[in-house]
Amino acid sequence: MASLDVTYDRISPDDAGEVLTLQRAAFVSEAQIYGSTDMPPLTQTLEAVQAELVDCYGWTARVDARLVGALRGRIDAGLPLVGRIAIAPDLQGEGVGRGLLDIAERESGATQAELFTGSLSEANIRLYESCGYHISERVPQDDGTEQIFMRKNLRG
């Protein structure tokens, strides 16, 4: 596939409808992996996404006018905490997620970044490791899986 012409911009509450649609499409594969649709990216309401986007740290990725990726989280004591990355299913594996992580890391001005994923999300873990993240903590969940926290040194 030819290289995508992706434009990255700060996320805003005006993006909420598109972000919600994108995250629902993107997280269907995660629901299949975990055997449940009862997960925040699939149950979150438009109002909740709008409220979250008011003060979150995040970025959008667009190809032409189409929203193809979104990253959001928060900055806590100078540490960017990436909470959710959603990529259009037809463009997963095409570098959109890597591009979102790159701009979020660069623009944070921080020395480290942290993100998390589920222990069954092997493709996510591989992506994050290939971007320089390493597992820093495993938190057991009630369903027998683990929440995997990963960190990356950004400078020095």
C-alpha cells in the first residue's frame, strides 16, 4: 500500500461524534479477543466522550477529511498517560497508531510516557514494544487477564 498522507491535529470536543464512531469500530476486534462487549470503548456514551475531550491530552489522525485514528489520555504530574488509541480497522497496521504515539510523545515535552493495554492484546503489546515501550507493571483483573502498563523513556 502507498504511504498514507495523514494529518495530525489536537483532539477537541468537536471531534466527539467521529471519535466515538471510530473507537466502536476499532474495538470490535478487542471485544472478540476478550469475549465481551462490556468494555468502556464500546459502552461509552457520546456525552461521556464529549466531557472527556474537554480536558484530555490527545490527537487525531485524518486522511483527507476522514478520521482514521485518535489517541487520548491525560498528563499527570508531567507524565503523559495514554489511555485509548483507536485506529480505523481498514488502516490498522499502516502506521497510523505509530504516528499518533510519535506526535503525542514529542508534543508532551515529557521525559517518559506511559500507556496500558490488556494482556490478551498481543498485537498492541508488539506495537508498543516496537515503539520503545517496556512492560513496567502487570495488574491482575477479575477475569483472569492482566492490565499491562508500559513505559518509554523519551529523552536522555
